[in-house]
Amino acid sequence: MAIFLVLMIAALVGADQLVKYWAVHELKPVGTMDFIHIGSFKIFDLTYLENRGAIFGSMSGKRWFLVGFTSLIVIAGIVVLFKVYRRSKLLGVAVALFVAGGIGNLIDRIRYAYVVDMFELKLFKFAIFNVADICVTVAFVMLLIYAFFIDPKIEKAKKAEAEKAGSNE
């Protein structure tokens, strides 16, 4: 499972960087491209954006703080990954997604001093985002599911097993 998770991280970081490479070389010159629409009703566009901050552009101009903070989070995520991946496949995948997203955006912050974003959901006003952001968002949802639905069952089973082992002595 550990090898799978490491390969998954590498593949997701690679996909993120390939999409960003395309965005810089093909999308940046045109700014925006229609992507998914029904007639004149736009659902999803590809829009080039250089995000110099964090989520929704917050902390703009704090490049080195964001590089340092993201680096610490990625390192902590890697440590956590190798401590918990045996506990649950869902937890392992969630942490791996989180690490992959962090690495993808960290590469941009170091390389460009900003993060390249390109996906714009037009259905409602929302932030422009990238593959790394999708990884982090999906990881967050998976971690919530794990924390509220799976971990309590694991802990309950461990407690029952401990009580059973204690009554057999």
C-alpha cells in the first residue's frame, strides 16, 4: 500500500504540473477559453490566473511564509502518511492526496512565486483553482468522512476487542 500511495502522489503531482505547463504555454496567451456550456449558459471555463496568495487569494504577497508553511504541512503529511496508512486505506489515500496537492502548489510557489490556477466554475461565482487544489479539497472531504464515520467504528472495535481480551484472562 505504501508503494501505491507514493506512486499516486508522484502521478498526481505530475498531472498537476503537466496541466499547469499547458496553462502557462497555451492558456495564458488567450486568458480564457470556453470549456463546458449549454448554449450561451456557461458552466465551466478555463481561465489563466496567477494566484500570489493562498486560498481565495488570501495572504497575497507572503510568498516565503506560504513556502515555509506549505513545506511544513507537506513534511508533516508525509510523516503522518507513513504512520497511518495501515490503519485505513481511505485515510492513506486522503493523506496522500493532501500531500500531492501541497507539493503541486509548493512547486509553483518556489518556481514562479505564484500558483497557476485555471479551472473556473461559472455555475456560481467561485475561486479559480487547479489540480492540486482539487486534490486538497477531495482529501479534506475524505478526512471528514474518515473522522466522523470510519474512525469511531475502528475505535469501537478496538475497545470491544480489548474488553474481550480482558475478560478471557
